[in-house]
Amino acid sequence: MVTLRLTGAARPAVQLRRLLVAAASAGTGFLLLSCFGYALNHPEAADAAALRLSWCAVPLAATVYFALAVARTDPGTRPRTGLSAVGLGPARLMAISALTTALSCTVGSLLALLAFLHLRGNLTGLPFDGAATDFLAAGKHLPVPATLTLLGLVPAVASTTVALTLRPKDPRPATPLLRGYGRFGAYGYSVAREPFGTYGRFGARSRPGAGGPRDEHGQVDDGEQPGRRPARGRSAGAAADPQHGGLPPAPAGDADAETPTPDDSLAAVMPGPQHTAPTGLPWGIALLATGLAAQSYADHSNAAVLLGRLLTATGLVLAAPGLTHLCGRLLQASRPGALRLLAGRVLMTEATRIGRPLGVVCAVGSAGYAMTTLYAGSAPSFGPLTTLGALLVTGCTVATLLTAAVETRQCRADTTAALLRLGAPASTLRAAAALRAAALLALFGPLTLAVAALAALSVDR
């Protein structure tokens, strides 16, 4: 009931994203049912049917990735103040996100089943004069368990992925701090080691001047010990200091200010979050080069070409966050103004959140160009299912990138509001967003074309 209320009370933009998830799920479910119908209609071509079913993994992955991006940007399931008091903690909100995703995908699967049954002629007459009977298995019995299994694949995978990704994480550090023992068994985190004999000198650290020079008996030479007269011409509290020219020592407050406190020790052990560069750039470049080399020496082997394209796509996805971070650094180079500084800092901060969907878009674009080159010439033209799969993958990846941009805007809502309160004009913020988009397009556009041209060399060869 809570899930339905949160789903129905969402804004129109959120409902539109959920409808897009349902449409993507419907397309993927229809492709799965079409492959199943082809297998029923051609029982002798088991290898071709298995190959068709394996190619459905690409639109399935794109649909699940899009559903995860929509679940991350859902404002109804975001932790807010006071929700834990009414029983809506992080675990419950994660479960609501998973149920909302499963509901959207289930609606899409039901739409796919209705469209498949309509094209088979089970609901009305056979449409299109039976032109699609090759992959619909019209006139044959459709096994109910296998059909329900294929239709439930998208909701199950999508909801499980959302639940695993959005599960509550422990805010405490993964490795506990090494706890040490201070004076008289007191706990502490200070890393400073105390000299030998400190525990035997009771009150040695509590008197003023305890840090002064010591004599051969281990006593503090502060000029106030019994049986010892202070130096002539100097006060009793002014010890000789050759470095300061006989000036009196610093007050006790300065010495206390220089002494590290437990909070300083904790800050030294547990530094605050820092926006470091993503670490996947070298691995991404290595996988990208390996995939291109595998495609170049594939010698028209389908398995080698598929492996090379998979490595190329993985390399692009891994290298994209680092390239986005590098793009932000380049924007701030050579005496940047306020506009370039703002655009570059945002790119550096949101490099991972923006870079991964951008890398997926680049991988899909390069693979699409290579497939277009493959089907050019004497090769057969695109069929309806191939066109549907290509449109589904492209649409899901582009929609995921736009959803990631919305998530980035939501995460920077407080910063944007603070800038507006400080007097920053809204036109400057819009210009910074346009500059970020232009910089990313200038970097990833030629990169995608270059990778696509190199991947197509194996096809032309």
C-alpha cells in the first residue's frame, strides 16, 4: 500500500520515467517472446534460436541499467528527515524502490504479452496477412510455463539489481581504527610515542615547563627546584634560552595550543572525503586497446569479433569517468574565469556519475557504426526484430545518460541554491551547463568516431 501511494503521488516527470521503463521492458519482453516463437517454429535450427536468444542479453542489460538509473533518481524513495520515525528507514525505502521497479517492468511485460498474442492472432484475426508468422509460431501451442519465465525475467533481474545497488551501507569504515593505550591504560588514537620513563614521573606533564631541559638525574631543569638558586640578573621564571636571547619562555597557553588533541589525531587518521580522480582510466585504455587488437586479428571469426567488441565496450565504460575528470581539469587550465572554473569543478566532482553512462553511449554508438558497416553491401538488410533491438538499446542508453544528468542536478541542488543566494545569475549556471555539455561532446564525439572506425577495419578487411 505504501508503494502504491508513493508511486501514485509522484510528479509527472517521475511518472514519465517510469513509463519509459515500462516501455523498455515491453520491448525486451517482446524480443524474448519472438525468439521463443522462432524456436517453436523452427525446431531443427536450435543453434540459430540459441544465438537469437543470446543476443537478447544486450537489450536486457540496457533495460536493467535504465531501470536502475530511474530508481536512483526517484525522489519518493530518497531518505529524508523523519521517515525513520514512521518506519521508513533506508532498508524499507530500498524495498520500495525494488517493488516500484518490479511493478513498472511487470506492466511492460504484460504489454509485451498482449502485443505478442495480438500478432499471433489469439486475440483477434491474424494481422499483416501473416507476414510475421516466422517468429510468432502462429497456430502452435504456446507453453505457459516457458512464456511466464521469459516474461518474468526482466522484472526479476531489474528489481534484484536495484535492491543490491541501493541496499543500505554501513557508514563506519571498513577497517576499524587501531586502538592504542595511553597513560595508565587510557584508550586513545594518538600515534605519538612517549619516551621511556614517562609513566614513572607522576605529574611530569602537568607542571609548567615540564617540557624543558632535564639534568643527569632525569629532573626538569626549570629553575625552581629546591636547593638551586636562579641565575643572577634574571627572574625566577625566565630560564636561559640561547635561541631567544634571554627572553622569557612562551606562555603555557601557547604550549597547550601546539599539543595535539584527540580530535586532531582522529582528523589525521580519518581525513575528510576528497574528490580524487577515478582510477579506471589505465585499465580502460588497456582493455580498449586489447579489444581493438582482437577485432583486427579476428580473421572473420564470430567469437573473436564478439569478444573484441565486448572488451572494447568494457574499456570505454571504464575509461569514461577518468576522461570526464580530465575534461574538467582541461576546462580549468590557463587562468580560468568563474564560468570555466564552475563547469570544470562540477565535471571533476560528478565524473563517475556522468562518465559511466557516457561511456555506455560511446560503446553503443561505436558498436552500432560497426554493425552498420557489417550489414552494408551484400549482407542482408535489417529485419524488424533487429531494428527493434537497436532502437531499444540506443533509446535506453540515451535515456540513462539523461537520467544521470537529472541525478547530478538533484545532488547539486543545495550548491545551486547557495550560489543563487550569493547573487550568482541564473544565466551563468545555464552557461556553465552548456559549457560542460560542449566540452564532453568535443571529447567523446571524436573518440567514439575513432573507435568505431578502428572497429570497422576488421569488417572491411
